[in-house]
Amino acid sequence: MTLTVDSNPGGEQAKPTPSPQRPPGDYSSLPDVSTHDRTSFPYLFSKNVSVPLSPPATGTGLIRCNVYRPRDSDKQPVPVLVTYGPYGKDIPYSVFNPKSFSELNPAHKSVHSCWETPDPAFWTSAGYAVVRGDELGTGQSPGFLDTMSRSTSEAFADLITWAACQPWSTGKVGLLGVSYYAGSQWRVAARKPKGLAAMIPWEGMSDYYRDRCRHGGVYSDGFVEWWWDNQVVGNQYGRRSRRGDDTVDEDGEEMRGEEELEKNRRDQRVDNRVNRFRDEEYYAEKEYDLGDVEVPLLSVGNWGGILLHLRGNVQGYLHAGSEHKFLRMITGRHDLPFYYDEEVEVQRSFLDAFLKGEDKGGWTTGKKPRVDLAIRKGDVGVNDAEKEREMFKRRGEGEWPIGRTEYTRFYLGADLTMRRLDSWACGGGKKLGYRALGTIDIFQGLTFQSVPSEMPEKETEITGHIVAHLNVSVSPDRGGPTPSDIDLFLTLRHIGADGKEIFYTGTAGDPVPLTKGWLRVSLRKVNKEHPKHRPWLPHRDYTSKDVLPVIQGEVYPVDVELWPTCVVIQEGESLALEVSSGDTQGSGIFLHNDPMDRSRDVLQGTNYIHISKQYENYLLLPVIPKKGEGHEV
């Protein structure tokens, strides 16, 4: 494949010509990009570079990327930052999300700024090349559109290897991007592509099934459908450009009709609805071993991302096989913190250490803490970045979970309180009922609130993983179907001394609670023999062989994982655990309402929590004593 570029954005584009096959991953004989725009920008810009894929490859066996590099990189090679995703390498940030772009740090605004990716103007001035690829079947990359699949991950690995082999590259490649451009990093790094030397997955899931599609086995249709309709399918290869100025694509090929486009893609909305278990081909082909990730990594998660990425960043850090791995937790919205000056300096310091060998931050010498946390304390309001950065102080730790964690049970009582001791609640048995199939608009559930005087200290820090142990059952409605499952939706809320809830900044700048968790009770089986299982993090395989019966009238003990959190409970404040049968406040677009997945024939009825001496219910909280006052668990 002869590499061709459009050196004049908007000008004529040459068509790729075929070349002989070469061994997989061998790019040594490829010609370098020979034509650049050398006048319009302070860096070299090469548009629609065609990168051949190793055989066997899907479609025409190529992907296209834009290359941005320092002007002197012909003589002085530089390390490369690579992104690869479905949102369109040629769609400006200002078009993709105008409101977000208007609030973006000006230091990262340029004509080539692109949603959730590093800005070429900034990073070329910092001595890096930027390669931005269109994922297979999207933008200007022909092929079958199958986001997050094995085939597209293989293509990503080829792009990394290609970038490492260019004469303007030092041979060292780093990955840097947000959300999709972060989640894809985990999978491709596990493939160990040639040249990959460091990665910064910034707010990006590492587990497709558990983090994104099926929370506790329940289909998160609200996000999947919104994401597919608004961010992906409109950028399918062969479709009219999102910029609205094309009647043909940039290869000069006619636009495809809707029927042909539909045949040339896998629809995530359909696939996630009809596939329920991790051993089905759709999910199984996306699996990989996090232990195969061995490059230096900085995993950056957001405490407010309680419905998509947060869990994946923590799990990725926990289980990656990298010698040099770091976890950094931030707050704020999903889109803007990636570009804050202080966060960019962290990114550059890390990448300089592992791509340039310039370690001024102590990443390779042990001076940099393995874990760097924003500690949430006080009510600073919602979507106020300045206040959050001022009030939520940062603290370094040597490990995750924090070694001095004291896992403490708070028992749920029949009087809807939570207390550290359970003897007060062990009189007669009682079961508390609530309706099944609640929705975001109709709360169906129970709320248990802690007693402020029961908190261990005047200031009690809760940081880490949380588990709720519940004893549940279901009964049918008169004349209704016989229920055969229970969906549990859990929410942990922070209640101020004035009795009002303290909210935090969510993904879209919306008010969210501390954290959430979910479980479909037929998928309650825990694999205690799995190496990832911990008392504070139950491991479920979620396979078709793990389905257990749910029979009306039977009581089932379950352990429900809530996603990690961090908060300091001050004197007079309390926690509230909400147990419901559907989504509640703070869910945003991440709803679970698919009528096929949440069928009335399966779920309709009354759900119960059983509370007695026989049936203990509790919330296992990670209490953090002040340094030097606790012990390692």
C-alpha cells in the first residue's frame, strides 16, 4: 500500500494503490510520508495517511490517520502519541461538542483539537508527534464497523507498530486519551504491540461487560443507545460527513445507502440486548487478561464517574502486570479535567519519563506515590471546578486499597437505620417490602440511614471498595405473573448535618450521589476461587452456567458490589443506603429500562429485605484511620 496524504486540508485526495503483502507487523519497507502542509501550521500536518493492516485483516485491510509532528522531526525523531477511535479524526472538537469546546482550556484549543484526544498544537510544541486514527469502518477508514471488537483492537495494534517504525519516530509510542480513547488502551496494551512504551487511560473502562454494558448483569441500555445514536453511527464510513459538506467521501467514493450501511456494521444496541452472558461469543471475543498489560501506566479515574469508567480505572490499576503503574483519582466533569494545566503537567511528566527518559517527577525512582487521591470533604457544590480543586486536597498512598483500611460493618435495621452493632436489631424477624420495576421517575425501594453518633470518629473517611450484604425475596401480585428474578439497584448518599443531601459533580456536570451498585439476583453466584475475588470485592463470572433460580418465597443472601468511592463524613453528617428496584436520582443517561431485559413477566411483584437474627444485612465500608493510627488488613 503506497501511503498517500492530502497536504492541503479540503483539497484533492489521492486514492490508495495496492502493494504486495508483507509479514505481519513488518513496516520497515513502507515509504515515509513525503508530502506535508509546511505553511499553515507551526507543525507538519499529513492528512489521511493510509496504514496497511497485517493480514488477515477486515475489509480493504487499511486504516487512515492524520499525522501531526514537529517541524524538525525529519532530522530529530520524536516519540509518538497515538489515538484510535470511532468519533472522527477530522471532526473538530468545536463541531463535535460546541458547548464543551467553549469552556475548554485555551491552551488546548486549536483548529485540530478533537474530542477526548490530545491537542496536536500543544503536544507537538512539547516534542511529540500525534497520530490520530479513524477506527475501522468509521470516518475515512473503510471496513466493517464493529466497535470495541477484537478485529478493531488488532488494527489499533498495527497502527501503534506503524507509528513506532516511522523515520520521524524514536520508536517509542505512548497512548493518551479519554473515555473510548482510554478504554481501548487496556485491550491493545495486552497485545504488546511493538513500540508501545507507556499509556494513560484517562477515565476509561477496562471491562466491557461489567463496567459499561451490564451492571451486575442488568443491561445499561440508556447509555449504549444514546452513545450509538449520537456519537458513532453518524460517523460510519460511507455516510455523509457530519460536517455536512460532502456528497461523496474523501476517497471520491459514492455515499452508501442506508441498507448497505446497515449490513456493514454491528449494532451495539441489538448485540447488548440479545446477549446476556460473558461466555456468549459477542462478549467473549472482547475479553483479555489485564495481567498482560506490562507497559508503564497511569490510570486516571474520576470519583464522579459512578456509572461508566470509575470501576474500570481502579480494576485496571489493580490487575495490570506493569512494574511501573500508578492510580490517580480526580473529580469534576468528564470532558474538561483532561485539559486542565495541572493535569496536563502530570501527563507530560509521566510521558517524558517513559518516552523520553527525562524523569523529573520521580516516576521511575519511587519518589512518586503509587496512588494519588483527591479526598472529598465538605459541600463545595456541583460543577464548580475551582472550588473542587481548592477544597478537595490531594493525598498520596503507597497502595490500593489503602493498606490501613478497617473494613467495618454497618448493620441495616428494621427501623431503617444503619448502626455498627447489630444486637439492637435481633429481636423478632421482619421483612420490609417494596414494589418491583421502579423507574427514575417512580422510586420503589427502601432507604437506611446511619446514625451520626455511630460514626467511628468526628471525621470518618470512607475510601475504597464497598459491599452490601442483603437477604432478599420476591412475591407475585394477585393475578400477576410468577416472578423469577429480582433486580437490585443500590445507591449510597451523603447526608449533611442539616439533613440535606450533599451532591457531587457527575459525568455531565450533573449532581450525583457518592456511588451506585447493581445486581440481578439470578446472577448472584460468586466465584470465591477466582484470583480476583476479595471479601471487599466479590467476583462474579456472569456466564450462562452461573444462572441460579429465583423462586417466590425463598430468601436469598447476596453480596452486592458498589463501585469505589471517597468521602470524609464530618460531625453531624450521615450516610444513606438506598435499595430500590430501578434507577434513581444520579443515573443521568445511564438508565436500565430495556423492556426485553427488564420484563414484567420476570420481575413484576413485591421485593423484600428480610431482617432478623437469622438474616443479617449490612454495608461493609472501608474506613480509613488517620496515618499511623490504623493497621494493614
